[in-house]
Amino acid sequence: MIDPDNIKNSAVLQRLPSIDEILGTDELIKIGSEIGKAGSASFARTAVESLRRELQSEMASDDNGHEERSRAKLLARAIEKIRTNFLTERNSRLQKVINATGVIIHTNLGRAPLSDDAKDAVLREASGYCTLEYDIETGKRGRRGALAEKLLAEITGAESAVIVNNCAAAAFLVLKVFASGKEVIVSRGELVEIGGDFRVPDVLAQSGAILREVGTTNRTRLSDYRTAVNGDTGIILKVHPSNYKIIGFTEKPGIGELAELAHQKGIMLYEDAGSGAIFGLDDYGLNDESVIGRSISAGADIVSFSGDKLLGGPQAGLIVGRSDLIEQIRKHPLYRALRVDKLIYAALEATLYSYRRDTAFKDIPVLRMISASLENLTERTNAFAQQLHQGLNANADLKIEVAPGSSVVGGGAAPIVERATRLLTLVHRKLSAGELEHRLRSAEIPVITRIVDDKVLIDLRTVSEGEECELRDILMNIG
Ligand SMILES: *Cc1c(COP(=O)(O)O)cnc(C)c1O
């Protein structure tokens, strides 16, 4: 039997626009000029498919409104879908944001912003052909990363250095080279998880090392380590518990004592310092961070740390220590798989030069932000608020005030360390805090903020002076 509804329904489906028809519209020609013909055809197919499913379910639930589904209306609906999907895809690309959260080393926002020198080096020296593995003096093959390694050794006081993709890779490689099939002694207070996918016991297991836990969560003594050493021990591992802190009844031996023990027993001491600093940052509240040079001079055989945390450079895993051990790492086949590319070496060399010249606090954004004084931030924030008040009409919807608050060092570095700051607090008469936050996030240059007590907060500590103008324009537009 012929069902009249079915006939009507398939007539509607036949009115679905064809891919060619869609691709011929002005809207799609415009999108196509940005993403190419194959890309826009793929968007078109997805849209037609989704429209077909929508029509089928609409027609199953009501049989009215078939006239609403004219050819022209279906074409418009398809184009609307394409526009939405296209914009969603475009928003998901890697793009610059203004970090107004006050979290200095923000893992989700790319951790350390590069110094001007590092950016120049990436763009000017490394983005084309360059001397990655070429020695200008001899005209022969050179060694990749040799200068960055030399600078790194120099500023940490280590004999030698080698560089891999990130600190997780560094830890994995060190354990693989020196502790595969051997025991690794770690304090129970240091079996940490960092950022969800770096868990010390798992990294150990993957490298083929055998975990030998000692002590307790809050107290581990030198004698605990001493008792655990046996013929199968390969390494004493010290891990910086980067993202939490045990306070109260605690105890742990210093690097010096552990190094002495390791060397008496003929094994090595390896410290995964995580963030690691080149010099003490105690003046800025970072008294728990490992200073790499101090660990080396206290006797650590190998120390690894991240390039994009407190160092303030690109993502990298920096390994420093005894030259015989570093050489073994470099010769291991896994090193080849974990090595870094020319862009990273360029950014890293420039960053390390700042340390060597002793201009790191001036050049490197992370250090500038950490060391920015409250007086300076108060002055900047007041001046910025003043400009906004002048620019905004007296009965504008956006109300801006200045209030005390705190910034955090953040990321995998020192999430618990706070620095006093001045905040701009924003309240909008017509938008909720959530809507205002969304509006800022959707701006031409997305502005990332935080909400506390129904107010949107802007912390200029993590906004560079060069970005203030853009931020002001975005706020004025919303006001
Ligand atoms: C951050 C951190 C890591 C991971 O470093 P990535 O450079 O992100 O791979 C490893 N160990 C410690 C102690 C850390 O703090």
C-alpha cells in the first residue's frame, strides 16, 4: 500500500540542495576562498547530511509545515549550518589570546610566553634554512643543539647538558638509560601526579625500572634510603612535588646528603626538578623551587627540568649533569626519537643568552611578571581604569573598579605560590558575569578572565604593556 505521507516526505527530501548548488552560493565562495574547494565541499556534505536527518525526524513527529521546507529555505538552512561549523572550526585553531587570569605559567594557555629575542630567533634565524647541523667554520656537518647545551651547562654549573622534547620525556629517557631492569628508590612523599598524565610510578614502570618506595607520605629519612639500597639499585630519584605541598610534621633529606649516600653506594642521584629555577626566587615567594645550580653543586649526578616553566622558554626537557652520563643519554636510540627541532633550539638559545648576559629579569616575560612589584601593578591598573573611565560614557553598562587580589605563579611550576596584585573588577548592567566572560572570550583577540563573586576579574600582571591597547579597545566595545 502506498503511504501518502511517505510520498510527501520523499518529495521534501528531494528538495535538499545539491553540493554543487551550495558551493555556487556567494557565502560558500567566500568560505572556499579561505579554506579551499575540498574543505568547503566537506563542510557542505556534513551540513546536507545533518539537514537530511533533521528533516526525517521533523517529518516523523509532525506532518505539517511541508511548505516551510521549500528549496530556498532548505538551502538557507544548509548554509547556516555551514557557517556555524566553519566558525567553530576557525575558533578552534591555535590563536593568540590575552591572558588576563593572573596565572603566570598557565599550562592551558601555552605556559611561558617567549622573550622578544626568542621570538626573533625563531622567525629570523630558524624558520628557513639554518645551521641546525652545519658548522659554518668548517663547512661540514655540525652537532644539533651544541650551543644551547653549552649555555645550559654554563648557567647551571653542570659539566654537560642534553635537550629533549619536554620534562616528561627527559625523566623517561634518564630512567630508561640508567635504571631499566633496576630498582629506583623514591620517597612515598614524591610519588606525584603532575597534570593528569605524568605519574611518577607509571613513568618508572614504562621505562622498565622497578619502583622501590621508601618512607611515608610526610616523613622520609636518609636512613630509609640507606636501608633500601641493594645490589639491584640503579638510581636514587628525587622528584619535586611541583603541584602540592606537605606541611606540618615533615622531614626529608637534602640533595647533598642523598648524593653522598648514592656515591658511597656506587649508584647515581637523579633529580626531576620539574620547574626548576636558574637562580633563587625566594624574594618572590618561590622558596620551594629547586635551583638547578644548587642541586648540581650539592652532588646530583643528573637534574632535569622544563624549558617552559620558570625558565621562561619554549617547551623542552633540559637534562644537565655529569658529562659521561649525558653522553650515554645522547647515544641512546630513544634520544633520536625525543630530540627537538630547530625552532625550539632557536628560542632556547636566545632565552639562555638572556641568563648568561644577566638580563633575564628584563628580557624574559615569566620572570618580569613574577617580579613585577605591587606598586608598579597598582600604578598600571589605576592608569588603565582611568583610561577606561574616560573612554566610557558616564552611563555605560560596564562598571569598572580596582580591587586588591592575588596572582598565582601556576601551571606545573608553583600553583600554590601567590603574589599580591591589583585587579580590575568588571560588572555589566545587562550581562551576567558568565555572559560577560563569554563575550570577552569571543572577542577578536580572545581575552581569558576569571570570575569571582559574580564579578569578572582582570589581572594586568599577565597582560603585557603592548597588549593593553588591544584590551582597552575590546572593553570599550563591550561597554
Ligand atoms: C612539570 C613537571 C614534569 C613534566 O614536565 P613537562 O615539561 O610538562 O613534560 C615532570 N616532572 C615534574 C616534577 C614537573 O613539575
